[in-house]
Amino acid sequence: MSKIQTTADEIVEKISFEDYKKPKKSAETSSIRRQQKKNKLTLYLTEEEETLFDAIYIQRLKMHKKTDRSALFAEAIRLLYAKEVHS
């Protein structure tokens, strides 16, 4: 066996790939959302409501939280549901 092959085998034995097998929670959540059935929805917002929605979206981007408007709306629906139904 060549010295390069021996070194490569030693490196492979020392490296643990367990950290790479566990996706981050946000990536895992995004993956689950992509796999779920989606429905298209048309929203009619006032200019003020759209401005508020945009402000939240921009704040998320500034905080380096990758999001899209659909995910933001879905989160808002879940929070409103928890408030209205489970309170």
C-alpha cells in the first residue's frame, strides 16, 4: 500500500461525519415545508398591512434569517391560530 493511500485511510478513520448527517433545524423545517402539499392563495391587503408585512420581512433579512413571504405568512397563521383557538 502506498504512503498516500495509508495516510488517506488514517484520515478517513479519524474524521467523524456525524455532524454532517444532522441537518440544521431551519434547513430541516424548510425541507419539510417543500415536501408538503401547497395551495396557492391570493391576499388582498391594504397599503398599511402590506407595509407592515414588508417591515417584518425586511427585519428578518437584516437578522440574516433566510425566509420567504410564504413562510412568514404561514408562521403568522400558526401564531394567530394558537392565540384564537388555544387561548
